[in-house]
Amino acid sequence: MHKIIDIHSHLGDIFATEKNVIYKGDVLLDPEKYDPFDTFSKRGFEGVFLDPANPEEIESVIEMTAAVSYANTLTKLSRRLDKAQIDYVCLYPVAPYINFEDYRVASLVDPRIIPFTSADWQIQDAQAIGEKLLRDVEHGARGFKIHPIIQNISLRDPLVEAVLQSWEQTGLPVVSHCGVNSYYPEDCPEFKTQNPENGNLDDFVYIVKRFPEIKFISAHAGGLSSNENEVLAQQLAGVENLWVDTTFRSAAGMLRLVELFGEDRVLFGVDHPFAGSPESVKVAFEAFGKGTALSEKVMYRNAAELLGI
């Protein structure tokens, strides 16, 4: 059996500054609470995850997002990696809540962790941000994560472009969240600072075209609410610097990504702690087969080549 790289997951609470739970051992979820993430994983990511027009469903997802993030400990991640037989996991920090240093230290505990870095855009100093990112690469960062919604930064912001000019020399990938969605309840302070529209696909398409030498990964293959993957494939047809991940996709959805983007451009991803790692691996094998050339590409080789490992 070939190795597996999960290109997209998280550790700790990426949504709040004062909730670094990485080393808290087992933080259990309330078994009485409905978990839409677990339900969706167990049905193989088939059907619609939630109805964006249903406020109750949205509230349920937002509430469980916070709960699942608070239970996102290293103990839980390592156990899921064992069960899913995943060899390496790329962890995406979201500064200032979780930073590269958090994941670098965690990688010393569990060597399967491949840490990415993230920018604290509140600094508003492109040179300082760029220098920090390059230092992180020297210390083992294998990519750069941008979350336009949580970090409240538009991909069209001149600050982002200035920082990417510094990053370009690394030859390492930039991954951006894609999809317009909210993460915080209205009574939460962060609700006022987030900007869901920053996750729109047009901005991502703009930045990919603006920096043709940078390797971009579209988290969630453009988005998860409708036909964003089709739109992304159409708008960026023929570009050489785009990859997509398989997070939250059914077996048919994963195969569709291969049709749209090509077998060399699709990367297996889980999005732990929200999607289940064992369930995601199972679905990928249903899509691509076990030990096939296609599964080896999507689940390992494409990511290994992109990361230079």
C-alpha cells in the first residue's frame, strides 16, 4: 500500500486567541449534541451538508464548529492518523490564533506533522511579515496558509500582494480558503471582524492569475455550497499554478475533481477536526481504488512533489 498525505488539516482552536488546547489530552464533545460534521463524514459526504437558507442548520454548524475546535487536541489528531493510516498531515495555522511555532513544536512530538505558516495581517507591514514567513521556511514550514474570512483580509489587498512577492522565492505552495461562509455566532466579538465575502472565488482567481509563478492550492476546490469547482475549473482553465483538495467530497465528487482539474492537480485532504480522517480515506479509496496509480497520485505523490518531500 502506498503512503498517504493529508494536505489539509488543523490542530488546536484556529478560531479564538485564548483557547490553545493542543496539549489538553482528550477533550470530549457533548454526546447529546447533534454533530453535523460527524454525520456528514459517516454518510461518505453524500448529499448536501447544510441548507444555507436554513438559519437553524447554520446555527448548528457554527455552534459545533466551536465545540469541535476546542476538542482539537494533539492526542485526538494522532489517534485519527493512526486509525486512518495516514503517513503525513499538513497542518494549516490561522494567525494570530494559531501560529507556525505551535505546529513546529507539535511536529517534534508527532513527526507525521508537516507545518505550514501563516501571516499576522494585523501587523500591516509587508516587509516584517515577509521576513517572518521566510524565517519560518528556514525552520521547516512547507507552505503558507491564508484564511481571508477569519483573518479579515481580502486577497486583493495590496498588503497580500506585497507579501506574496516575498513568498514567491520559496517555491512552496500558498493555500487559501475558498467559500463564502460565517464561522461565529452573532454574540461573539469575532462576528464583527470576520468578512465572509472575503472567501469569494473571484478574488482567488484574481490572485492565482496575478502570481503565475506561485503554486496555489484552492481549499475545498473552490467552495462547498454549490458548483464552485466547476466555475473554478472554467475560469482557470489551462493555468499551471493551481491545485485543489478533496476535502468534504464524496467518491463521485472526488472523481469529478479529477475530471475537471486533471489527476496531477488533485490532492487528498481531510480538514480535520471537522471531517473524519478514516472516513475520508475510505471514500478516497472508493473513488480511486486501493494501490492504484490514480490513488497513489492523488493521495500521496502529487502532494509530495508539490511540497518537495
